[in-house]
Amino acid sequence: GSEVSQESLLLHGPFARKPKRIRTAFSPSQLLRLERAFEKNHYVVGAERKQLASSLSLSETQVKVWFQNRRTKYKRQKLEEEGPDSEQKKKGSHHINRWRLATKQNGGDDIDVTSND
């Protein structure tokens, strides 16, 4: 019989993982172009994404993921600018409003979300 090593199964078997994707290292000029495109529009799709990717010698997927990550960074920066208090209030009120809708509570009384009762 032919013995198959555990390592061989992990690397080549039916449940083998894809090799880890190598992180894209964008050049300064690529980053500058991407940032300028982001300033104009936070979403780039279709022909515009294809053209941008081609002009930067990147794949459309690389451009798509860069924009996804940049939108996340933008949202995080906006929250930090508003300060930690407003961030907590937004998060808390969102959950309270969902709870009020789910339990058909009116919005007249404020609930103390900081107590551990």
C-alpha cells in the first residue's frame, strides 16, 4: 500500500487551504492616484474601476479591496473626529432604538445603559 503523509494531505488533500495571499505593496504614485480618486468618489465600480486598475497596473480586485479598506479608514477617522462620547452615544442609541422597536416601547423614557443592574 501507498502511505500518504499528514503533511501531504494538508497541502494537497481535498480540504487543503489556499496559500495565503501576499499583501499588495502599493507604490507612492499608485497611492496618490487612488487617494485622488477616493476624494472624488468613495465608490468606484464598473468601467471606472477597470480603467483605474489598468492605468495603475493593478487588478480590479486590488482596486476594489483598496477602496473597501479606505472607506473603513474614512469612517473610523470620522468617528474619532466626533470624539469618544458621541461614538458611544450613537452605538448605544442604535441598540436602544432597536430594542424599543422590537419590544414596542415608546421613546419617552431614557434608559441608563451604563449601569450593570
